[in-house]
Amino acid sequence: MNNEAIKIDDFLSGSMSETDLESFLVEMETSPTLNSEISLHQEINSAISDLNAFKLKDSLNQIFEENSSSPKVISLFSKNKLFSVAATIAVLCIVGGSIFWNSFNSSNTLYQQYFDSTTAYLQVRSENNFSTSDSNVLAGFKLMEAKEFNQAIEVFQKSPNNLMGQLYQGISYMEINKSEKAAIAFQKIISDNDNLFLDQAEWFLALTYIKMGKKSKAVKQLKTLSLNRGPYQNKAIELISKLR
């Protein structure tokens, strides 16, 4: 495997150092070829992962090694081998029935893939050990669990300076498809800068931007997360590559 392919694999696996990741993201901004290569790697890795095709992975690695001298996607594979790989993966798609090649280009699909409406607020509660003495936040959260999101928002608004309440208020807005209001709630948390809910607010704000079709803002937000060794770093890297 050539150096470029190794770098792409490190990027997709989240194993890049902070310095390498920062320079790689800058390169992604100006290189359509690199973005195409990332998409190709991602599709191939998805096929391998979904169908547990380890022999296919070894075969693809050999193809990368044989074509390591060229920086362009089309030259990473000879034409015959490229068609062969495409045909192989197409067969795997038919057999597995679980690989959808066009999903990466749909903002709505990505939003639905990464925002799990049944577990989002439970995950946040777990990550922060859900401890608060604010009765409004506690009452609002119980309403969220009951999926009474409009009522929950009204209760959270009674404690406008409680950042936990702001976070849950933003998620509640996401649940009822009021993305603009969700973004405002998350931005308030981020503007506070040093708090326990910063990572979560940045992640959900990025998803909100995706839902709104604001790709450049979403990528900018995800870059911030990708440079932090936080709980959303790997997901942020995945999403950046899918939004390219």
C-alpha cells in the first residue's frame, strides 16, 4: 500500500496524530482527487466490513501496492482491475443486500444515520452522569422520555441559564424538526466554551447543520471535533469524509 493509501486508512480509522490530521484536513480542502480516493476507500472498506470479506481486503491491498506510484484515483487501479473490483463489490451488494452506494450524498440520510432519536438524550445523560438539582431540567427530561418534546421545551425554557437544560432543549427541537431553534440552543452552550456539555453541543450542532443542508458549516464544526480527543472524534472524521 502506498503512502497516500496509508494516510487515508489512518484518517478513516481515526489513528492520525493531531499534527498529521490538521494538515490532512487542509489538503482535503484543495484536493478533489484526495476526496475521491477517500470515498473509494470508504466504499470498499464498507463492503469488506459489512460482509466480513477478509480475502477481498487482501486482494485490494495488493492492487494498491502494485499501483503505488500514481497519485490519481484511476491509476490506483488498472482499468481492468478497477472494473473487476467494482463487479466483485456489486455481487457482494446483491448477496448481502445491505450496501447502499448513494447514501453518502444525501444530507437527510446522513442525519438519520447519525442522529438516533431514541437514544440521543439517554447517551448524553450517561456521558454526564446526569446530576442536577434544577427541578425544571429534571421535569423536562421526564417529558423527553415520554416523547412530549414541545412540553419539555417549555419547561427547559424556565431555566435559561442551565446549560444541561439548553442541551436537552436543543435535542428536543431536533426531535420536532425545528433545526434553527436547535442550533441557537447549541450555540449558546458553545459560546460558554468551558463546560461539560461542549462536545455534545458541537456534535449535535454539526448534525443540525447537516439537517439544514448547511454543508460547509457542518464540516467546519466537525473539524473542531476531529481535532479533539473526545468521544465524537471518530464519528466526526467519518462524517467529514462522507460530506466531501
